[in-house]
Amino acid sequence: MANDTPFPLPRCIFFDLDGTLLDSLPGITHSVNRAFAACSLPMLKTDLRKQIGPPVRTILARLAGEISEHDLDRLEQAFRASYDGDGWRMTHCYPGAREILLGMRGQDLRLFVVSNKPRHIAVQILEAEGTAALFEEIVTKDSRQPHYSGKDEMIAMLLASHGLESQECMMVGDTIEDGLAAAKAKMKFILMTHGYGDVLESAEVPVALRMSHFSEFMPLLTKEIVG
């Protein structure tokens, strides 16, 4: 069982995007359907909601099943053309997310993003939602060359480059990758259950709190900040 007793928030909070801050399902669904139609390829019948989280190429490969690298390249190109065109505009912050972020910044908390989304799209969406400026740094898989291997590496970079200690940080996410990255960095993990992941608490992925709505952050914001 997760600990349901509110605790003081640490000074630094790392946020995932898809399924955590952003409801990305409408835009991704739109562009996935466009990509398969454009490439005249069949798509497996599956719950797309449960596939969101990994890089889009991984998602497309799972939806396509048996597929050549050439066709997967075509699918990815078609998806990106659709998503970069109009798909991203269908992505919005979850209800209450912007207000909570503003409240956190009002208490001088340091906010960061770690995400598998392409950087240009992540920044575009956050700017459109009026939240980009609230983050001290937005780190995505393609924020550097070579790309980060995963969120654990992104978090390790942020801890080192900003001189942060893990006990003054916390990760907020919705997938097993988010939980594993937090555990590896030895920081608390808040699981947003409105997202796309199916995370079962274990010794490998301890969950400090489970939240289904951003309003549940309010009791934490009223407590004395630690760090």
C-alpha cells in the first residue's frame, strides 16, 4: 500500500509529461490513425491508452506487430508529419495542473521536466498551455546527442548539473519507467493514476503517494517545504 499521509514537498520536483501533466491521448490517437492510413498498413486492435509512455517508434512497432524496419520508418515519418502538423494541438494539461504548478512556483519550488517527447513538441505544447516558463529546465530524450537512454539518465544529469541531492527531489509520473527512474535516483515517487501506465507498487518501485487529480497536491502545498 502507498503511504496516504501527506508529507512536506521537497524543493525540487521532476515531472513526466504524457499521462502526468498532459493528456496526450487525443492527439496521439489522431496521428497514429493518420499514419497507418497514410502507409496503408494494418493496425493491431489494442488499447492505445496502455501503450503511451515509451518513444513513439516503440509504440508504433507494438501497434504494427510483424513489420519491417522500412515500413516502421515510413510509419514513424507519417506519424511525425501528422503530430507536428496538427496532432500536438489536441494535447492539453490535465485539469488543475497549471494552477498547481503556479502554486508550486509561488512557494519557490524548482520544477523540471523529464520526458520521452521530442523536445520541439514538448516545448511547443507547454508554451501553448502557458506553463513552459514555470520549469527551470525541460529535458527530453533528444535534448542532447547522443540521445539519453532513458529518464534515469535525464534525472542523473539534472542532479549533477544543478548540484541537487536526491532527498530534496521528487518524481511525478504515471509509468513504470518513471517509478524505476525515481527509485534509481533514490527519490520519492508520486504516481498519477489518471495517466496511461499500470504501476503496481513493489520493492523495486516504491510509491509514496497515488493521485488521480492535481487537486490532491493541495494538502502538500499547505505543509512546510523541506530542503
